[in-house]
Amino acid sequence: MSHEQPFSLVITGARLVDGTGAAPVEDATLVVGGDGLVVHAGPGDRAPAGPAARTVDAGGRTLLPGFIDTHVHLGVESARQMVRRFEQDSTVEVFRTAERLRATLHAGVTTVRDLGGLPAGYRTAVERGLTEGPRIHTAVRILSHTGGHADFTSECGFDPSSGMGEIADTPDEVRLAVRRLLRSGADVIKVCATGGMSSPYDQPDDEGLTEEEIRTVVEEVARHGGRPVAAHAQGTAGILNAIRGGVTSVEHGYGMTARARELAGERGTFVVPTLSTVFDGIDKATMEPHHYEKKVRWSSITKENISAAIAEGVRIAMGTDAAMVPHGRNLRELTHLVALGMTPLQAITAGTRTAAELLGLDGETGTLEPGKRADLVLCEGDPLADIALLADPANVVLVAQAGEIRKNGLGA
Ligand SMILES: [Zn+2]
């Protein structure tokens, strides 16, 4: 960049929703420095002037922080394919995963947390610019007890998931498992505190790791510099074990009763309700029968408990469980959060600032404020008036990461 161009990107004429939860600013200007960090995000008449390498006229569209999906499985195409991974050619799978990364980025998601099935090499590949994709935090594999949610082994002893699980059954084994996951490059540890919907041999109400084992995971991670611990937890007993064990987030949380919500509030535990996977695509024709039956039963329980969690102000971060629902439609989740009681502004905050807090990245991304990375999206229309606009990737006309434009549908 030459000395004559101190700014890498300037966007003018935008309705700015900055992700902090503040009211929108009309006719705003965003100025990005040569280092990819935000210099100014606010009223246009207060923006610093100077030449920029690139200028974009937002034309009244809405400028938002890049979204963060805190629960995806980018290494897996679908629930059905998860138990047929052994059939995949591993080289072809790398290219298919790269396609899913690009589709997710182009849907407006500039950062993801992958909670099982994505090797850390994908994080490195995105960092080095070998492929385009959201910035990645990955759990690599899923920690579960023998026969638990992430033990896909069939009755005849065959693992069709090709090693998505990390199996441990005692506190000592759990410590060892955490060490193996850290060695594999995990940014977050994913534990199974209950059974689940997609697993054939258990139920959401079945308990997974014990409270003691979960506490051991949290301790072992803390002894190695600390990282978030995410608990797959659907039934009430397992949710309580997870919160008492000290996890950072309860994933799914369908059985979050009043007691569990109260405890989450006291402990500051995040909840990632993955409503897309509860309410989208329930289809008898395409789903495994056990998966279909569980989903129908749990959708009404979820509606009741998550609506209450929203009303009570539990810390909710956006996550979809993409793979269980199609990739690249991540921002449909915002529509579901609004349907259960959030305002559009609250839903956007759940997918930006709160999600960044959950990942420990709130010093860097999640809001458009001076000093933050210019991870952003430009959306047609006003999503505060119609949150469903964001659900259609065609309306996400511009996506940038640290000021670098990754998608440009403006034709300019
Ligand atoms: Zn998941």
C-alpha cells in the first residue's frame, strides 16, 4: 500500500448496525486502515478523510459485523453422510469441505467454531490463504463415553464416522483424552453431557460424561492455558452436570428447565440453542427414522424452554449445527431466535458480539468499532425490519475479512 492511501477500504452511505446492541446509525461511513482494522464506524460527517485503496457506496444497504456461527460441522455434509464417512474418498472430501467453507463465508459468516469432524489443518489452510473460508476455531474430535453420543461404533464393532469421536470413561481417561485433543490442535473441547438426536443408540435424556468427568475436562484445559469447553447437552440431567462441571457453553440446551436456566445465569454459562436443527428440515423421507422421531418430540420442549431463556436474559450465542441442516444457510438461525422472542437487534447481537465473547475473540471481532478487525457484511434492505433478509445468501451482497473483500455482489 502506498503512502498516498492510508485506508484500505471505505464504505459510505450505509445503515450501520455495529453489533454492540446499539441503535442503527443511518448514512454511516466505515473506514478501514491499511492493517485491516476499523478506524471509524459511525456518522459519515465524522469520518476521517483521505484516499483509500477501495471505496464502496453502500447505497442505503445495511452494514453489519461479519457473523460468527458458534456450532458447525464443516467436515460433514449431512447427518446421513456422518455415518457413511468411511465411504468417502478423503481427497475428494477435502475439496468438498473447501466448498462448504466458501459457501459459509459467502452466507455472511466470517468466523466459525467447528464442534467436531474438522481437522486443525483447515484452520491453518484458511490462515495461510490456501483456501477461502471463515476464520476457524475447531474442536477436531468429540469427547464422549463408550456408547455415548460421539461413539458411532456399530454393534459389529465398526466406526462408520472414521474417527469423529474421542472416547473416555473415567476421570483419568478423560484427562488423557483432553491431552490428545490439545495435541491435535483443538481450540475448544467438545464434550457430550447427554445423548442426542442424530445418534442411533442413545436418547437426548441419557446422561453422558459425569459431572466429575466434565469438571476434570475443565481443570485439564485450564492447566494448559485454558480454552472454552462446549457441552453437547440436551436433556435436563446432563445440562445440570455440564453447568455444575463448569463448561463455557451448553450446546442445544433443549431441556433447559427453570432450575437449569437459573444456574446458567448464576455461572454466566452461554447457551447455543441450534434452533435451525430443531425446526428446519424435519422430513420423514430424507431422515433416518430414529432421528425424525426424536426431532418431532423435542421441538415443542425446545420452544418452551428456549423462549423462557430468551425472556430471562440467559446469554445466548448463535449456532446452527450446520451439517445437521444444510451448510451455507447459517443466518436462518436469526429468524428462529426472533420467532422465540428476540428482537432482530438482539438476534444480530447473539450472532456477533455475544458469539465473539463465547469464543474469547471479542477483543478482535464481533463488533464494528475502532481497533477491531474489519470483518463485515453488507445486506440488502433493513434486517432490523425483516430479519429473514439475512437468511438468503443472495441478500448478503458483500463480505469482507479484516478489510479484504471475499464476496462482492455489487458488480462494482
Ligand atoms: Zn453439533
